[in-house]
Amino acid sequence: MHYDFDTVVDRTTSLSVKWNKDVIKTICGNPEAEPFWVADMDFQVAPEVAQAARNLAQHAIFGYPHAQQQRQVFCTWARQRHQLQLSEQEVVISQGVLNSIAVLVEQLTQAGEGIIVPVPAYQPFLRIVRNLERDLLAWPLVYDVEDHQFSLDWEMLEKLAAKAKMLIFCSPHNPSGLVFDHETLTRLCTVARKHELIIICDEIHADLGFTDHVCLHTVAKEVGTTAITCMAPSKTFNIAGEHYSVTLFTDAAMRSRFIHRLSQLFITDTSTFATTLAIAAYQDGLPWLRELLEYLQKNAALVETYISTHIPKLAFIKPEASFISFIDCSGIMDLVKKDQAAHPELYDENASPGGGLLSRFFGQRAGLAFNDGTWFGGDAYSNFVRMNYGTPTSNVQRALSNMEKAVNFLIATYPN
């Protein structure tokens, strides 16, 4: 069966934050900029998932859900997609990955204790640590300016681990697109065990790997490391608005404490729609996902080739998973700063408090909304933007053309 990823769907009336003009303005200053930022895709869900939603809507009664088979459905999915052998006793269903991580940080650490977070990082990880008054220990990834790839700094990890209680990891990594093999995760878990670090691993992009995914849960059990792994159907099947996640525990006592805390906070149950869509996705969505992964890899290859050929001052950080990746804009930063000096009104921080220099440049000069690199860890990443290419290829092509025109404008307007 062939699935349609090329049809452009109007999302402007669907309550989508990604397409909301007021929100777009806050990151780039231009409410009319086309969005390539928030990490959800512009594709309709798998037909089986859409049909499950239609059946529920047609029924028109949305009472409390009770679906005893949820854990078994996920275990079957994990076996089919990742050859991951799980027992239902290792699995907890909850309302969302960020909810789960926040609860776990609150439960397993104390105010002032150190929590390691690799940076650049998905910003909510940083906010969780700060909001709960823990000590944020940033673990910068090493960036190779020649190969345009990130890697882990093991020497730095050893130093940080000596004064930390927890590590919040992300695999595959957002925003670098890194995928970690068994050897790398074994080394990570070995360091964690040595320093008695608890690992919380966000694997929300795991199903979207372009190669085989190695689940940290399995490696942690092999090494004897205490780890909690968070997965979800949200990114995989483009149902991020339906909050539903799966949490895996290597430690049965921690699992029991987590369930108890969710019960105390009355956040144990997922909604009727979220439960329905998640079950349908896990049961019937694999053929759709396989075709989606082929489409995403073609889009990524298009971006890489176009930028290297037509916009060589930029560099695409080739991802190994998912539909988002960094673009290194170091080659145009001086020109963008000159444009800012000449036209400060286009770079007004008050108009776009959620953005940065580069997101404002692309918003104003290219009509494109990207996440600014500073969102992922501050000024150290001001040379980057994150692009979402999980959209019809025609949209990607138009974005690349607009980027080329904007960069050419800089080169023509501000000659050396």
C-alpha cells in the first residue's frame, strides 16, 4: 500500500501551535513566516489511526477509558519494531514524557543535587532541572567544525558524574540527530554505574531511527545500571497533541514509587482519544511508519544536497533519525550581524522574545520560522537553527529556495 506524504494539508484552523501566527511571531518577528520549527509533522496520520479517531467521534460519547491491553500492545510493538523483549511488569503507561521526567526528577533527587544534561538539549529538559531547583550540570557535546557532526565528550562526563545524582539523556539525540550504538550506550551505562548515577533516557524519537535502535533499557539491564526509559507514539505517528507515553524501569521499587506518585497527583490515566489513537498506532501503524522513514530520508538528503550545492556558507548536520536537524550558519553570522546593524527594526528582541539572531534573520529575510540554536542551550549554539523537514517535499523545496535567496541577499548587500 502506498501512503500519501505529498499532499499539503492546511493546518491553520486546527489549533496547531506550529502554524499559529502569534506564536510564530514570537520566535522570528514575522507572523507570516512559514513554520519549520515545532517538532510535529505536516503529514496526516496512518489511515488506521484516522479511522479509529473517526469511529470514536462518530460514537460521540467520550467517557472514562479502560483499556487493560495497553501494556501488552506496547510490548508487542517493541518486539516488532526493535526486537525488544519486555515483560508487562517493566512498563508503565502515563500522560506524557515530560510529565514523567518531571515527576521522576522530583522523586529521585533533592533540591541542589546535580543533574547532567547533554547540550545542545531539548529546552524543557533544562527547564525541568531549573524549575525543581536542582543543579544543572551541562554536558556539552563536541562539535567537529570540519565534518559538521556532534559526539559525546567522555572525559567531561567522568568529571560531571562525580558530582551528579542523575543524567537526563536523549536517544536519538535532539537536536543533533545522533543515534547511539550498543557500544556507546554500554560505555554510558558503565560510567553511570560507577558513579551511582540514575539515567532517565528520553527515547521519544526511537521509532524514527534510520538505522536499528538500541534501547538503553536493555543495555542498562546488561550493565546493572539504574535506568528509566521514556518512549511514546507521539513523534512516531504524529499524534503529539494526544498526550500518551510509556515508561520502562530497570528497578521494580522505582516503578512502584512512580506509579504511587502519579496516583497521588491524579495523573495516572490517559484520555479516551489519546488511548484510542495510541493503541491503533501501535497495532496497525508499522507499514505507514516504514514508508514515512523512506520519505524522511529523501527529504533529509534533499536538504543536504541543496545546501552543499547552492548555499555552501551553510552546513546541514546530517541526522541519523527523525525529522529535525541543526543547520550550521557560522558562515553567514558576520553578514547577519551587519544586516542587524543596518535594520535593527527587523531584529527587535521584544517582538520575538522566543527567538534569536538567526531565527529573526530567516523569519524576516526568508519568510521561514526555525527554532534558533540558542533555544537549545544559550549563546554557545547561536550559530545554529533547527529545521523541521517532516513536511511535504514541495514545502522543503520552497524553504530551501527561500534560504538561498536570503543568503544571496546578504552576500550581495554586504560585500567584504
